[in-house]
Amino acid sequence: MSNTDSFIEEVTEEVQRDKLFGLLKKYGWIAGVAVLLIVGGAAYNEWRKANERASAQAFGDALLANIDGEYDAGAVIAAETPAQAAIAGHIAAARALSEGETDAGLAALEGVQNNAEVEAIYRELAAFKAALALPMDGDAQARIGALDAITGPFRVLAQEQKAMVLIETGERDAASALLRDLIQDAEATPGLQRRAAELSVALGTDFGDTAPDETPSDG
């Protein structure tokens, strides 16, 4: 290689180094910000997870204290998320109803039902439990209306309870017809179909062509 070629190569490398340093000076802050964002994001994520764990532990401790402690109709379990609010409402309702505080229990369930932020399954379960909590010696039509209003996954269970109310009020034909529908309902579980079939037999129902091939078994 001639001295001229060597000189040109050295000059070219020097120019490339100058360009590189210039780019680093001009855009190096972007890489620094990117590193800060990554580190900061990771730190925030860990902080958030730690807060969620602490919140969940505190909520769990409060639930256990409420369940194990002396019943207090005015006690409130602090909830930070819609799911926690739903669980707290169901726990409060269960405690109240178990202590014979029907009004307090229904109020707790109503709070879950009316909370639009709570998942539908929690609201539907609250509606079903509220219908079951209505006094058995009260207005039968009010109980039937509440059970008829149940939709979603608890609909067939509500209809089973409605059949029981109809039997209590002496409407055996209406109960038999409802039980027949439940036996054929595709959403009914085998266990529910079995119970409906056994109750129908106890009522003296003649299944006719709609009778199942065999009594459904649990499963």
C-alpha cells in the first residue's frame, strides 16, 4: 500500500470517528432517556405489584376478621377494587342473613347489584341470593317475581326455586309444568334435571312423550 493510500485511509477513519462522536453528542440523550424509561418502568411495575399484594393481603385480613369476629351490622370492609367490593358485599350479606338481619343482608346484596363497575356474574349472584333471602312467610308473588327476574347462569336455579314456591302455595299444576320445562332445558345441569324429575314424580306428574330416556345423574 502506498503512502498516499495509507494517508487517505487514515483521514477516512478520522472523519468517520468525528461523525460518530457528532451523532452521539446530538442524539445520545435519546438513548439515555430510553434507559431511564426502561428502568423507571420496571421500578414502577414492581412498586405497583407490591401495592396490589399489600392491598390484597389487607383486604383478606379484613375479610377474615369480619368472618371470625363478632357480628356487627354496621361494620364496613374497605374495598379498593370492584371485585373486592363485590366480595365484601356478599360476605356482609351472608353474615347479616345468618344473624337474622334480613334487611341488612338485602341492603348489602342490593349494593352489589347496583354497582355498575362490578362484573355481571357478581351482580347476578347477588340478585339470586336476594330472591332466596325474601321471607318465606311473606308475599309469594313477590318471591316469584324476584325469581322470574333472574337471568344469566342462575336462571335455571331460580326457576327450580320458583317451582318450590308454587308447590308451597298449592299451585301443583303450574309447578309440574315448570319442572317439566326444566327437565328439557339445555342450560340445566344433570343434577338439576334429576332433582326436577324426582320432584315431578313426587307430584304425580305423567311425563308422557317428554320424559327423559333415563333419570339424569349428577356430573
